[in-house]
Amino acid sequence: MLKNMEATENSGLIEELERIADQVKANEQLFNMMTDDEMIEAAIFEQRSLQARYAYLLKIAREKGIKIDYMDRL
């Protein structure tokens, strides 16, 4: 039972890392199309926020011994 809970938790963590990585890519694409200074600033702020969240979740994943090759890509 405990292993099932841990596997579910680990799976959720991996899914969250993948979701954030997708959001980072989408934010980068929007940033490259923006021309308004305020929107560019907002995109930069969002990118930093996403990267901080990704780094935090990556730290937790490493502490749990979860290893995925692409997790260091951001």
C-alpha cells in the first residue's frame, strides 16, 4: 500500500515537472512574439516563476531518488 502511494506521488511529481516544462516552452514562444514592453516584462516574470517552481520540484525529485534524463533541461 505504501509503495502504491509513493509511486502515485512520484508519478504526480513527474507529471508536474513535464507540465511546467511545457509551460516554459509556451512562454518562450509568446515572449519571442511580443513587442509591448509591459507584456515582455510580464513574460520574463512568468518565466522566472516557472523556472523557480521547476527547480523546486526537481530538488524534491532528486531527494526522492527520481531520475529522468531530461529533468535538467531548464
